[in-house]
Amino acid sequence: MAVSVFIARRIDAGLFAQVHEDVFDGPVDPHLLERFLASDHLHIAVAVDRDQIVGMCSGVIHHHPDKPDGWWINELSVAGPWQRQGIGTRLVMTCMDHARRMGCRDIWVIADPTQEAEGFWNSLRWSRTGERLAMFESDL
């Protein structure tokens, strides 16, 4: 079965009962999940394989007083058995498409300063903008 990648909404809350242990830092708290999914500026793309969440990319719309809205990627995670299958790329691309639809003009991430992370973001044609921090951005 193919892995589905989409932006989770409140109606999808039940999916978070079946999350691979490698995806989040800890168990999903139903009350925190409800608050997250109800927020209009917090969003999460999920990768689902046979009713189990195996990856996610969470982000926040950043409202500015002097420029158009932007999108910060907060976390990106794919469970070990599903890595190196393009799921991380699909999660980021889903967030990028969603951010465009939400009116955002830019998207940013602060990534681990490793060659692997740098290679991943470069493969998406994102530009590194920070010297000490591995900050990457892309035009939407």
C-alpha cells in the first residue's frame, strides 16, 4: 500500500492514536492535539501507511507587521523503516503547497548543521541563509 501524505485537520485526529514511536518526541496528548489542530496558524502534514502515522512535518504561519506572511517548519520526522523513500520530501512539498494556498510568500527551517541535513535541503533547491545556524529558505 502506498504512503499517503496530506495536511491533517481536526477530522483526522483519530489517526494520531496510531503513530510510529519514531515520529514524535513522546506520546501524542489528545488535548494538546485538539488545541493544535484547532489553531488557524499551526499546521501539520502527515505521512500515513496502513492507518499508522509514519512521518510528519509541522509548521507555523508567521505573521509579520511589515511583509507578507511566511511559514516556519518546526519539525520534520520520518520513522526509520520509511526513511530514504522520498517521504520527507513529500512532507515538505505538501507543506510548501499548503503554505502557498494560505498566502505565505516564504518558507524557512532551522535544520541540524550536519552534511546529511544540508544535503536534504539542498536537494530541494533551498538556499542556506545562515552561517552558524543551518537555516534554509525557499520562495513559495
